[in-house]
Amino acid sequence: MYKGFNFTHDYKALPRTFWSPYEPEESEAPKVVLFNNHLARLLELDEHALEDDAEFFSGNRLPESAEPIAQAYMGHQFGTLNMLGDGRNVLLGEHNTDSEKYDVVLKGSGATKYSRQGDGRAPIDSMLREYIISEYMANIGIATTRALAVVDTGEQLTRQITTPSGILTRIAASHIRVGTFEYAARQSKEDLIELADFAIERHYPYLSALEEDKKYLLFYDHVVRKQAELIAQWQAVGFIHGVMNTDNISISGETLDYGPCAFMDVYNPDTFFSSIDTGGRYRYKNQPPIGQWDLGKLGEALCPLFKSSEEEAVQAAQTVLDKYPQYYNRKYISLTGDKLGILDLDYEAQYDVQLVDDLLRFMFKYEADYTRTFRDLYLTNYDKLPMFNDSDFINWFEQYQARKKAQSAKKEEIDIAMNAANPSFIPRNHLVQKSLDLAVEGHYGELKQLLKAVSKPFNDKLGGKYTDAPGEDDADPNFKTYCGT
Ligand code: AMP
Ligand code: MG
């Protein structure tokens, strides 16, 4: 049965070293628990034919047009290079709409050639978590893979506890990772060229006609810029990815792999949540430099394609990588300017730098909620700011108002920018956790309510528990997230 997916098998045309054929394992009694109607429409799929099709979303019964494979890749995990590959993902093919091409992947559908000790399965709460957070990212305009459906397989998994298993259907511009290039570079130069040309054709097709010495370097430059800008967007909304290993960094510039990610409530640049990130390598303030580190690994992998001598190639790669801070800062400053309503914010000017730094310092000192502080500045709810009675802050505030007035932008323009940069709602850790705990017990009401809120991140009328900062009972300074492997 066809179900409206218009599959081609582009990745399968790459040399065999990049993939392995693989059939999803049977699931005992699959049931669709979440289906993304809105995304289905974007994908030009027949939403009503698909929405209850647990046999498809579990991989139990795939259309003939699906040719499932697992992808090979390596990855620097917490700084150490390992052979990885899709241990629990299966790529069914690329779905083609009139204008776009998307990977369709089942995540959690069973063991593959690359599973190592793992069972290829996923705890359902971790798949539901990916659904919630990736939907939120999409709704605030941050590039991300998306979730089309989650099924409960009807089976239990043994982890620290026994838990129901789930399968997520993930839609992505592609699943080519920095780690895919690290893998290719360790195969052969021909393989590396094949992968690079494939990625260029897929994501940066306008580069494909260029001479080789320009093409690959510009490809690298584009990936560096996309990733720098993506991470600037994460910083602006307080998103902490949690596991920025090179195998989780997408060449397309989409946010990929939602294991232990979470949003920061109280502003503290040292925040991290992941239970396995014991040293805090991937803490909030480390995300921008770690992004550059990861892209350095991409540069190393691509070097053989750059110039004839190794020395020249390394030099060329370094020149591109050195542009990362510039790309990052440009985006970050622009977003910070939008957040504050100072559209000409200028980091060359000491005054502006000081203004932003001082605000962050007040937020840190008063343990202010990151999201609320900016939203309340936008809504002019100044009296709600926890630092509002501090005379130093009043001083800052007067300077801020004066600086805001000194720009030439019109009020409407400023309001639009401030609104768009300062969501009213983030999926708060305590709300996400509570909804997942209930869902694991089979109660999806709370989760569905949360998803409604996720679909309206700028709606102040949601009110109450959704838009407020967590109260004392909900704020958990020891909140931890898990990879969900
Ligand atoms: P992640 O931490 O999610 O980026 O995963 C790192 C690697 O572990 C990837 O190669 C995954 O495919 C693999 N992996 C994660 N969970 C499982 C599992 N349950 N079974 C097999 N492989 C897994
Ligand atoms: Mg991963």
C-alpha cells in the first residue's frame, strides 16, 4: 500500500559502505498515540489515510516503495571518536513533495548492523519528548527535524526500569551528519567525494556547478555558517541541546537528536541537564565554542578535497573555520537586539555590550527566569521583574529606555521584532516531565494539552502554568535529562 509517500532512494545510490539494508522488527500490538496532522499536510500526505496506520508507523507493514536501510557514520562522543551508525533508525526513503525532499525515518524500530550492544528500541517517553520539543522548535522558527507520529509498540523494554517502547517517525531535510563525513574520510577519497557531492546536491545545489577547488571549500563555509546561526538561535531562546557530539550535528543546519535536551528556566550560563554529561561539556555557555569544535572535525574530514598539498588544505580549512565566530556573533547580536527591541544593537560599541552584559548580570543575580524576563520587557510588565526594586537596575532600565528611543526604527517594527524573538511559552521541564510520566501510564490528556500550548508559543493568553515561570514547588534545581537510549 502506498499511503501517499512518494519515495525515491537517493541515499541508497551512494556506495554500499554508507548503508546496510535492514528490515524493521515486528512490533507486537502497535498503536498510534500521536500524529502530526499539520506536518502531514505540509508533506502533501493524505492525513486521514495515515493517521491511524500503526502498521506503517511501526514498520510492521511497509509499502513496497519503501527500501529500508540503516546509515553508517562515526562520531566524536564527548571528544572521543567512535564507529556508530544507525543503531535504532531506519531510513525508509526520501519522500518527494512538489518542491522538497525529506528523509523519512523510523526511530526505535529494532536492531541494525550498527546496534552494537543495543536492542534498537526506544523508551516511549523519550520519543514523546522528541515530538514535543522538536514541534516547539519548528513553531518558533528554528530549523529542526520534525516528528510525524509516535506509536506505542505494545511491548515493554528493560532499562533501569521496565518501560513501554515507542517508535517515532522522523522527518528531516537529511540525516547527513558531521560524523557521516568523519566516516567517509576514513573509507576512501572516492567515497568522500561521493558523499560531499551528494550533500551539496541535496542542500546547496547552487554550488554543484563550481570548480572543485571552490565547491568543497564553499560547501564547508556554508555548513559552518548554518550551524553557527543555528546555535545562536538556541542561545537566544535558552535551548540546551545536551549532546553536541559530531554524530548529532546535521549538515543541513537542522537541530538533530533530541535525547537529553531541555530549556533553561532560571538564567545561569552554566546550566546543563544531561545525566551523562558529568563534566558539563555541553552546558549552555559552551554550546557556541563546542559548535566550532565540531565543525573543526568536519574541516579535518573534508581536507583531502580542498587543495593539493596537505599544508595548503589545512590552511584553507582553518580560514573557513575562523569565520565561525563572525557568523555566530552576527546572528546572536541581531537576535539579542530583537530581544531587547534595539534593532541597531552594535557590539562594536562598548555602550551596547555593557547594556546587554549588565542585564544578564542582573538576571543571574536575581535568578530571573530567562524566558519571562525578556517577554516581560516586551510586554512592559516591568514590575514583574524580580530585580525591579534594585536601584542599580532602575539605573540600567533608564539607560535601556534611552537607548531604545535613540534608534530610528518605528515602534511597530520594534514590537514585531521583540515579539518574534521572545516567546511567551517554552516547554518547561516540569510540565514536560509530568506529561510524560502520565503518558507512560497511558494518560495522554496532559501531553495533548501541552502540545496545544507548543503550537502557540507567542500566545500570552495561554496563561497560568504554561506561560508562568515554575513556582517553588515545580522548580527543580537538580532536574536531569536522559539520553533515552
Ligand atoms: P545518541 O546518543 O542518541 O546520539 O546515539 C548514539 C549512538 O547510539 C547512535 O549510533 C545510536 O544509533 C546508538 N543507539 C542509541 N540507542 C540505541 C539502542 N537502544 N540500540 C542500539 N543503538 C542505539
Ligand atoms: Mg544521535
